[in-house]
Amino acid sequence: MADITRIANVQISLQTTGINKVTFDTLLIAGPHVVSLPRVSTYTSASAMISDGFEPTDPLYLAAVDAFSQIPRPKQIKIGRRQVDEVTLQIDDLSNTAEYVMSVQKLASDSSTTTLTYTFESDADATAAEIAAGLQALIDADANSPVDASVSGNDLVLTNKIAGTAFAVVLPASMSVKTAAAADTVAEDMTAINAEDKAWYGFGITSRVSADIQAAAAWAESEIKLFGYAVAEAGAISASSTSDTPYLLKENNFYRTFGFYHKDAATDFPEIACMARCFAVLPGGETWANKKLAGVTTDRLTETQFLAAKGKNCNTFESFRDSVSITQLGKVAAGEWIDVIRFRDWLQEEMQVNIFNLLINRNKVPYTDEGIAAIEGQMIKALELGQRRGGIAPTEYDEDGNEIPGWKIDVPLAANISANTKASRILEDMTFTARLAGAIHVAEITGSLVYEF
């Protein structure tokens, strides 16, 4: 039989390749835990964390509750695991002649999960020390266990045999985690978390230690990430203090870090709540000031204290007329508005992905006016989307009726580009200027009352 391709030879190529975009609406909360082995776990509710083994008092759970309490709320959050090499477990409920069953999980050489289970039965006069010692003996007798066990008072202490490797613990309802301190630096943990999963933009940490916060701020500055923190330091609301965390971060001009003064920062996470609330809005459509936060306690500051925090670009969550509590300021440590930083990051990603897709899905973009216009078209698409979302101002007019565009683009003519530059195949001098739409946070109005005009 003759081949039809003699008459009609049709070949169809696909020019639909896309790349993943950086997300600007997903937040991550990082803290030490031994609940699971992955560096990053995703949750769509706080209750799912309890089901996985987090304690109701765990700072990671409390932060997640603050995130999911907002309206609108995030569809999901991510929990980043900071490395733990030692964990202390406590016996919460004593029962005579009862089984205490716990498991330790580790990664096998083929990356599969191995679960080792230990069962100890208490005697007729059970004590916490006896149960801890019984479990210790079982763990130490197992050469495959990734941890060494010891007893401290009435508690069972598990120590990683190989520091830096992952292990997880599954406990019965009668036991809980007493302490699980981070073993590595914030920078080391965040680098490892980001290496496993980059699909998040904003993050917070459960630590309220100033050194950890400053380290996280420095790490965020080198990445396309937004970092939030909160402190209860008295110095944060004192104008004379020069050693508090907000002051130090402002002095270092961190553009990717924002913080809150909050008296209940030990158990409350206003930075996570505010991030969750604002991430529910597309970049360009939000402001981080004047936001109501559900599930977060209110600070009642004097004007002097508020002005001291404001002078350090430190945000607050305060009550007005005892009827409504809202965030104040909405700035990063360096003084820029948080929403501007987020919108800038989004616009950069949108524009470069647009151009990248154009270049990889065409056989060639010629170094001609037509090719330059094609690149310009992708810039226009990003700017128009930014305008529709509210980040870039619309076209407006002055008092004389002159048009004030939201953005302008300047591109070179192919004829004005040197042969040497064309030979490099690099297109330069493509520039744009866009007017930010901004936001109104405060209204100042003056007026007068008269009997006649």
C-alpha cells in the first residue's frame, strides 16, 4: 500500500512548553519537630497536624492555627522541619499493667521509610521512671535504631546516632514531646528546606530569639522570600533602645523582613496571621496595614510606644475605640511597604517567565524590529496584568486633561543597535517605568463651619 505522506506530509511541532512560576501566595512556618521525616509537609487544616502527631501546645501548631483562622484564609500552608538531634519525651498518663507503644522512623538507604516499634508493659505499680527505663532498654537493644536512648529523671531522651540525619517519633496518647530543640543554624535549616521544596514565598520561624530572627532575615535577603517575625521585647516600643531586634533589623536595611511587636509573641503569631490574610489576595491588590486578624490578641499601646515602634519600622496590632483591632504600618524593616516588595517580586517573575516562554517556544526571535516588538509585547502583558490586579496605577489625567499613563516602555530600534551587540545575541536597553497605585492608609481632612459663604 502506498504511503499517504507522498501526497500530504503533515508534521506538527509543539510550541507549548511552560515553566513553573514562583508562587507568591504560599507561606511556610519553620520550627524543630520530630513528627515526620520530610523537610516540608503541606497541610490544609490545623487539625490535620494534630492527627499527624503535633501537640496542641507546639508553636508550629499554634502558628498554623493563626494562619487558618483568617478570613479569607489560605488553602494550604507548609511546615518546614528544622533539624533535631535530641528530643525529650515525657510520660503523661500512668497506667498499671498497660502497654506503652512508641515507634521511631528513619530513612533507609533507598529513601524508603523504616519504622521500628517498641512495646513496654508497665507493672502493677507503674512509675514514669520505670516506663522510661523500659523503653530505653528496648531501644538500646536494637542495633537498627537511629537513636540512642537515655533516662533523665522521669523522661526518656533520644539522641541521634548520626547528627544531621532525619528521624521521627510516633507516640501513644499517654506520651508527648517535652522538648525538641533545633540542632542546626537557621540558615542551614532554611537552605535544606528550600532545597527540598521551593514552592513557597513567605515564611516565619517559631523561634523568638533575636539571633535566630536576624539570621532568618539575612537568609531571606539573599533569596526571593519574604520573612515575618514577632517579638515581645520591651525595647521594641522604647525610642531610647538601640539593642532590640526591630532596631537592629532596621539598621541593617532588610527589605525582605517585616516584624511585629506583640506582648504575647511567645504563643501568638501575628506575622503569620497577617501573611496568611494578605497572601489570600493576589499581589498588587492588598495592603498590609489596617488588617483585622482573627485569633490574635490585641496590644494596647500608648501613642509614645506606638511611635517608638513606628520609628523602627516595626508593625503593631492595636485596638481602636475598644471595638476593632487592626494592624498598623505595613512596612518592612528598611522602611518600604510590604505590598510593594511582594508586587515587585511578582512583576519580575511574571515578566521574565513571559519572555522565557517566548524564546523557547519559537524557532527563532529575530534580532529585528519585529523580534524586539515581540519581547516588548511580553513586557506589556506583565504590566497590563499588574495594572488589572491593582499594583500599577491606571491611566489618569491632570487638571489640564493631559494623559498620565500607568506605565511607559522604551525599546531600541534594530537599526540603532551596533553589529557587535547583535553578534552577541543579547538584547539590551529594554526599559520600563510603572507608576505604583499605592494605598491610602490614613485620611487627613480639614474643614470649617461658617454661617455663610
